[in-house]
Amino acid sequence: MTGPGRPELQRARDWSTALGAALDAAAREVGDLARRLAAGWPDDHGREWGERLAAVRHTLERDADEAGRWGREVERVADEVDGSGAAPPGPRLGGTGARRAGDERGVRIPRLDDGPDG
């Protein structure tokens, strides 16, 4: 769980919550606009634009749900990585503390015959 020693996870959760709220608000506004458009433009063109707006609203709602899921998953993944002792997937990047990300130095050229000596 997010503790006082992990403020970056709380920032990620706060960001995803804010993003989800903004997307929900946009979806509600688009839905309202679609209803007003359908009432004010009751022909085939109005129906066509109403369907387009309904698709946009649906996409915004889906993205808002995904933002909430991402906020929950970032903590779970961080807990799994911390608990396993394994390095997280992806490249290891150096921080601003001027420390190396790994002990290996220089360029490593991949070879097809990498044996036990290297």
C-alpha cells in the first residue's frame, strides 16, 4: 500500500484520479451536448452528429475507467516489484544523484557465441 515513503505512488494515484474526473466531466458535457443537438436538429444530419457525439462520450467514459484502473494498478505493480526483489522491467536509467545504474561499463556487443566466459 502507499505509505509515507512512497510519495511518487500517491502522486500517480492523484493524477489518475484527477484525469478520470476530468474525463468523466467531459463525457457528461458531450452527452448533454448530444441530447441538446438531437432536440434542436431532429433530422438525419442531427441524428448522424448525435451518434458521433455518443461515440465520443463512450470513448471518454472508457478512458476515465481506464485512468482509474491505472491508478490502482500502479500501486499493485510497484508492490510486486518491491516484494520480489527483482528489477522492474525496462531500461535501467541513472538518476540525478550521479550514480551508475549498473556496474557494467562500456559497450557490450551481442555475439552469437556468448559462452560461459562472456
